[in-house]
Amino acid sequence: MLTLLFHAFPLGIAVLDKELRYRAVNKALAAMNRVAPQAHLGKTIRDGIGKPAVTLEAPFKHVVFSGRRVSLEF
């Protein structure tokens, strides 16, 4: 099912580790970031998307370390 989500839909999806480094990126997200999927691997979200990552880092870390969901509004 994860493979289907990762490849079949035009949604940008990434798997991050606890240091917010990319471990997997689908083609849709890579296209949005204008960087090849493999080029993301091992880099932080700040490396991948730049300044917008500052807004995302705290909520992402909250989810990673607390296991609780977060709602984001833009």
C-alpha cells in the first residue's frame, strides 16, 4: 500500500529520519523541489526546500519525538 501511495498519486511524499533528513522521496515531490529523488537522500529538509523548512522543522520534530499529530495552516 505504501508503494502505491508513493508512486501512483501526484502527491509529494517523503520519508524523513529523526534529524529530518530525507530517506525516501517520490517523483512528485522531487519534481516540486526541482531536484532528482536520489539527490535528496541524506539531506535535511532545509537543504531540500530552503527557507520554508524553518516553518516546518518545529512541527515535524514535535511529531517525531512526541508521536502526536500536528495541524498546520498556511
